[in-house]
Amino acid sequence: MCAILVALAFPTARAGPLEGRWVLVEETYGSGGLNLVRDKPPQTIRFVREGAALTGRMRLGPDEPENAWPVFFLEQDGDAASAVEELSFSPAEDHVLARYRTPFVREDKARLDIVEDYRVSEDGKSLVGTVKVTFLHAGEKRGGFVLHRKFEKQP
């Protein structure tokens, strides 16, 4: 009887919609329809609770190390350290927004501004959003691109 009262007094916290492991199943460039991930190892993002906060971890493939998310991967150089300017989760934990910059990519003071914006679908089975990359040179915008991404929740 005492155990039941203790259980009622301390309800267990339910996992938020973002918590868990998500695998990238679709990535398109701009308004294109070609899926860019079809021949690549599965990229995953995992959101875990650390105390009261959610944190993200990203992995480029099953044999690759996990990196703190947000992070932007430069294929020729591995990952780029990121200076996070904003990382916010909605109160319902069904939406995440990350704004960050890479350090100078080359000696000519080029850098990348990145905004990742994802929302959990109503059925909770997918995480959909965009990655907007802006090229900067000496502080001036020099173009960019948008990736549209879809992740599926893993058991």
C-alpha cells in the first residue's frame, strides 16, 4: 500500500515528442525532388534529457562518433566547430530551432551562418524541417541554400 502511495505522489515524467533517436530518410536541395540521402550511410539525430534540459547529438553514420548538436559537417574537413547563437525548444518540446555559425572555413574570412528548424509531425513519427545555410565573406552575405529534411523516429 505504501508503494502505491509513493508512486502516486511522484508521477514519472513522460518523454517529450522530440526525445529519442531520429534517422534522416529524406533530404532535398532547394525546390528539387532528388533525395540526397538515398546512397549515404544513415545520419541520425538524438535528443536526450539531461536534467531539466533537452540536448541533441548527431551522428553521420553507424560507425561515426556522436557529436554535440547543432554541428555542421564539412565533408572534406570533418565536422566544423559551431558557435551556437540560439538553441530553443518549444514548451511542448515538439519544435526545435538552432542558429549557429562555423568558424572561418578558410583563411579568406569565409564562414557559414546556419539555421536548423524542425517540428515533430502530428502523429509523432517524423521530424520535418529545414537547414538554411548562408555564406558570409568578411561579414557580407554571399549567397546560400536551403535543405529540406525529414527524419523518422526509431524505436
